[in-house]
Amino acid sequence: MATVLVTGGSGFVGGRLISRLVGDGHEVRALARSEAAAATVEALGALAVRGDVQDVAALRAAAAGSEIAFHAAARTSRGGDRAAFWADNVEGTANVVRAAGEAGVRRLVHVGTEAALMDGQPLVRVDETAPLRPDSRANYSASKAAAERLVLDAEGIETVVLRPRFVWGAGDTTLLPELTAMIRSGRFAWIGGGRHLTDTTHVDNAVEGLLAAAEKGRPGQAYFVTDGSPVVFRDFLTELLATHGVTPPRRSLPLRPALAAAAAGEAIWRRLGPAGAPPLDYMSVWLSGLECTIDISKATRELGYRPIKTREEGLAELTSWRAGQAS
């Protein structure tokens, strides 16, 4: 069994990845930037190594002796200026690549995202030939695109990018809590009615893809993974929220006014520099109002990827997990 480094191990995908790696018998080291993060990864069975993605020396020490590294750490918040996203997602990724290479890590698997292709256009049955958009108007999209580009262009270490779309499942600490808070505060509306198609990726399917990429991915290549087939965005989100006893309102905001509001809000926030994020931002509109369907045939063909958990199984698991949290 291998020694493996994971960054972002206290997060949703990183945490589930650690659990799977430990369960498979690997020795796992996890970068932890705080005491709370260290406690989280140690509870999962990893050895916590204090440091963050800005600290090359700490990264190098954490990576020493590791055969594989998984880079799951990223800034994903709606708020924050471009410099903050670039520091965490681009410079931080460059530091991980450098440190892993210097420590002799054989292969680095980077957790990418379909958002790296977004700049306001629907993504319809896209595959890995679609261009990255480091010029995107959204800070998250632009920074993740730039990070992926430098990963794929890295020399002296094998690199592979795994792109799951819309990761969900038990243990999610971001998506469902944010949606629930928006609905309960009266700030939620369907963008364009929410009747468009979307692909999704259960967290266990994302982890399955990461492990397949580590074993079989071609160096310098990116791979999309999903739950296997698209679903109507509104239908899936309604079922997802129902696992937490939440019913979304019927209120809808047409797509064009939503896009205009996002553009105005982003411009005001950039000019005035207030804390947090505008009421409506580019990423929120694009992710919830535009079709995003993915062709995963490359991962199926080259990685042997198959989803290991169906949506029905994931939703049932999420309902049980929520019941356990509430008891």
C-alpha cells in the first residue's frame, strides 16, 4: 500500500477521499492549516501535518515519502476579490505542484471542476476538448482554470486532473446548508424556472474517479466524471432539499434579468469593495440557471470509470444521515 498526501482533507471531497484511502489500507498524510482541520483529518485516520498551500516548506515536508498526492484544497466561497482567489487557487496550486515534485511524489491528482470552462454560456454535452476559461468574469472559474492549466503543464511530476460536476452527498458542509439558509431567509428563487438539464456527481463517485485517475490516468490529461446521466435541475434540487425536510418556493426569476443583476452586483462589489458577496453573482446564476451536461466517455474508456452509487442510493443515504444528525 502507498503513502498518500491529501490537501483539503478537512473538506467534503477531501474528507471522503481520506476515509476511502484509509479503508483501502493506505497511509495518509493530510495538510491541516488549523487545529480544527487537524482534528478532523486525524479523526478520519490520517496523520495531520500543519501548514497551508502558501507554505512550500510545509508542503514539501508533508509530501516527503508520498507516492501519490491529491490536491483538493481550494477557495470556493462566493465572496472574496480576485487576488484572494488567485492566491489560494493558482499560487497555492503552483506551490503544491512544486513541493510535490521536489519531494519526489510520482503522481499528483488535482481536483478540478467544470466551472473552469464557464463564462456565462451553457455547457451542453461538453467533453475534455472544451477550452479552459482563465479569462472568465467569475473569480472562481478563472482561478480554477488557471490552476488546472499549470497542473497539466507541469514538468518533473506526473499530473492528472479529475473534474466532478455538482458534488453532493452526506457530509456536505457547503451546498445544502447554503441553499437551506437561502430558502429559510426568503432569498431563494429558481433561475429561469430551473427546468434545464444538469449533471451531478455523488461524492463517492467523485472519490472513485480520483482513485481511478491516480491509477490509470494519462499524465497531462483531464477527465470528467458524473453520476452517469443528466437530470432536470429543479427536480433533483427539490429531492435533495427534501432529504433535509426543506421545500423550495415556486418563485422564479427569468434568466436575463438574473444575469443583468449579477453583472450589476459584481461591478458594484468590485468598485466599492464591501465584504462578502453581492446578492446575486455570476457563479450562482451560471451554476443554477444554465444547462451543464457532461460527456464522460473519456473517463469510461481510459480510467474504466463507472459510478458506484446511484442517485437513489445517495438520496436515501442522505436522508438517513440527516436523521442521525438530528437525533
